[in-house]
Amino acid sequence: MSQRRSSMDSFGAVADAAGSSTTDPKGSINLRIETQTRRLIDDAAAILGKTRTEFMVESARREAIDVLLDRRLFVLGAEDYDAFVDALDNPPAPGAKLRSLLRRVPAWER
């Protein structure tokens, strides 16, 4: 759990900062890729004036942020937002199935 929290904290800091912290230790990632893919990456990196590593790290970092934001952030229009807040403020009354579920003894307590 602490490792996951650390990753999420790092993501938050990364989202707020322009670059990575200079105090973070660096690690390595080894990849096996097809020659054509490597050439494609090298060509794209060269066009941008970057090294292969810079290009790959920036691309992977950008994609990772997009994936995480896609899971954590959603945008609603005014009407949908009001309906969402109303649903949170006024949840439906518990039904029979929920009441039954809450009365059950959890498997780890049996």
C-alpha cells in the first residue's frame, strides 16, 4: 500500500512540476524492441533534437499521466454536475439487498 501511495504522491508532484526532481535516484529500464520500432523512435527523437532515452521517457511519462488522469479526473457540464452532486447529497434509501449484505458476517470473521 505504501508503495502505491508513494507512486500516487509522485504523480501528483510530477503533475505540478515541469520536470523530475534532481534528488530522485535514477534507475534503468531494459527493453527488447524490434529494429523497425527502434528506428522509428530514433527518427522521431532526432526530429525533436532529443536522445532516444529522452524521447522514450517523455513519451512514456506523458502517456502514464494521461492514463492516471483518465482514471481520476472527469469533467461534467453544469446540468450533469448538479445531478451528480444531488445524487451524492441524496443517496437512495438502502434496499433489501444492501441491508442483507450488511447483516452478513464477513468471510474473514467466520
